[in-house]
Amino acid sequence: MSTRISTADAALLYRIPARTLRNWHAEGRITVHRDGRNLLWDCDELDQLAEQRGRGRLPRTPVMAHAL
């Protein structure tokens, strides 16, 4: 099982705004896990998306990070 982090931690560590994380989830690009009211993001998926994002904009057609 991969490490999961909060939205605030993901935003700080990956320099991805919280709104972008939520948009990516809504678009089907990344999965989110819930711990009560808190959203938890999978670090492996964030690593992949951050790497893709570093090469420019993400592709228009969303691809789930874990499917890469």
C-alpha cells in the first residue's frame, strides 16, 4: 500500500494547488481516499501526475495515474 497524504500536505510537497487536486479527481485523473471528512491522496499517483505536469500541461484526455 502506498503512502497517503492530506490535501494540504500534497499541495505543499508537490506544489499543486488544492483546487487542482480536486479538479484532477473530478476529471478522473487521480483517486482519492476518505478518512472521515479528510481527503487523502496516494503519493504514487501524485508522483506520476507531478512528473507529467513538469513536462507541460497534462493531456486533455484524462488517464488515471495508477493506470500508467
